[in-house]
Amino acid sequence: MSSPVAVKLRTPEIIDFIENMYMYNGSPLGKQSIIILGPPGIGKSESVAQAAERIAGKLNKKFIKYDDEKYDEIMQHPDEYFVFVDLRLTEVEPSDLMGIPREKNGTMFYIPPSWAKVLSKAPGILFLDELTQVQRDDIFAVAHKILLDKMAGFTRFHPGVMVIAAGNTPEDSPIARQLPTSLINRTLVMRADRPSIYEWAKYMEERYGDKWDKRVYAFLMIWQDKFIEPIDKNELERLDNFATPRTYTMAAVRLYELANAPITQEMLRVMLVGLLGPVVGEQLFSFLTMSIDINSLLNNPSIFDTLDIDKKFFAVWAMGEAYNGAVRSADNNMKARIERFMEEALIKRRSLHWLELLTFFVISLSNEPTKTESSPRHTYLSLLMQKYPKVFDELYKVAQLSRSIKV
């Protein structure tokens, strides 16, 4: 008999799953407690936060990520809020979870933590991160009780509170612990898988808009095997970082933020190696620091066919940046030249990877409207839809980014 195959949801699917479990769970048992297990850096924590934000919208409540400064604001009108509390279990003491005992009139009471008092009055999600990495049995025991009883000490949570925990498996981390059967058998345990590169790009579009460096996406489209760097599961500690969707997100956002900073090439290299590790960081650095003469390409699109695949993606990104500038400055001549280049170099030739390159060109275009007309992305897609409707339909299907390329 063959071994059972673990059923996994990719992180974007986890958002939908949590939302459905919350919205359609009205049994006397209360909201279902969930444990999410998977590799580090694939977006487990972010998926839970996004699900909480989406649920708040469905309930017509104000989403708020809790910190102590927001306590008074929430407690004045708790029913108006959907509260997301994020606790990293490797950084807390038992009293941070269950409260502090105090004597009152000869009787011992627990003074609950502020977050627990908030969740006793307002609906929301309590997220207990790094559950399987907890090494202290006293903290693990308290977390166990919170997951099962939906109480912190003796403070019972609002019936609209869902408790979700996340952690790595022993296959992903040498310090991850097994979970007791008494906990497993009373919770919903699910496995998380990494998102696809397209799903990561969709997340970046929705979360950051144009405020991320899209060359990172081009890099990943070329070297897809670099999306998650395998690490030795027996390696307890290390000094070099490694590539995951989380570190690519940090790299893309930091690159955008530093675009106009007086940063040297060596500083850029240090940042990328520090975020992605020496192998992937150096490779991304080499990709980002290549140069392309777009005027030569615009004058002679046939040159494009002679380029290596990495230079083709870089050239398409450079064309996208130039198109953004042309639309914003109403430079119709440059705009028309780039449109003609895309037509001659990609759409008419349809050489290897033409659709992926065209997809990346669209993603590299800004979605922000200009003062005088639509966004560069909308401008180009409108032209494409009118002139090449079949190409537009193909692009729409392949991109898997329907929200971001929809006209």
C-alpha cells in the first residue's frame, strides 16, 4: 500500500480557506481553531493577516492590527472592529499569554493581557506564530490551552474570535517539535505549499502597487528554480540568508525604495546577498547591473533576437520604464516607437518566450493614472485589445493576473 500524499494548499488558497472557515462556521463549537504547517518564508503569516483583513471587509468592520497604543480606541467601540493579534510564541513569556495573578479580597485573580481583554470584547483572529519552534514546555502548554479553549488564563474570547497557529515541520526545520495528539485531534491541521511565481507577483501588485522593483519578477521568470533555495534540514544554525518568497518581497521593496538613493554598487551587492544569500544574491546583482541600449533596439528591433534570455527580460523591463515615462510626459513619439518595437520584436515574430516577455512588459507598466490620461498599463492594453484581440486574450490567460491586467 502506497504512503498517503500530503494535501497542501498554496498560500493564496489559504486566504480563501480561512475566510470560508470563518464566514460559514456558526456551530455551538465556535470558530474552528487551525494549525498551518509549512516551510519558512512562503507567506503563511501574511496569508493569515490578509484573510483577517478580507473577513473584516465582509463583516463591514474596521480592520485593525493590534498593538497596545490601539487599546483605548478599540475598547471604546469594540463591535466596530475586527482585530488581528499577532503573537510570536518564541518571543513571549507565559504571563504574556495568560496574564498575571493578583490577590483581591483574599481571592486570586488573573489580570489578563491587554490583547486578551480586547479579544474578549471584539471579534477577530488571534495568530500564534512559530508554534512548533517553541522550546519551552510552559509556553507551549499555555498556547495549547488557548488553541483548544479560546481563553487566555480565565478570560474567554469573544465568540467571533478564531485562533490560528503556524509553524514549520521537522522536515523544514531541525528545531521544530512534534505536536501532541490531544492538540492535533482537536484542531484543523493543514499543510501550506509555496505560491507560484505568478501568485507572488499578483500579491506584490495587490499589496504594493507600483512600489516594488519589477526586475525581481523578471529574474524569477528566468530562474524559477531560485524562488526557494533548498536548505539542509539538519542545519540548526547558519550565518547566510537564503532565498524565499519573503526575502524576494523584501528585496523588491527595498530596491524600489533605494532607486534614487546615493547607493554604491558594492552597497547594492551587500544588500542583495544579505537578503537572498551569497549564491542567489550575487546572481540577482549581476542581472540588475547589466545595461541595454534601448535606442539601438528601437531603431532595429531585429537585434532583440540576438540577445540572451536574461538580456531580453532586462530589455523589456527597460522598455516598460521608458513607456511609463513617455505616457506620463505625453511623449507620443517615444510611446509609438516602443509600441512598434513590441509589435515587431514580440507580437509578429512570436519567437521562444514571446508571451512571457509580453506578460512581463505589461506587469512592468505602471497602474497609476496620469494627470491627463489613463495609466500606462491601461493605455497599452487598450491598444493591444483593439489591434490584437487574440493576443490580448492569450496574455490574459497566461498572466494569471486577471485583476492587474484587466482593462
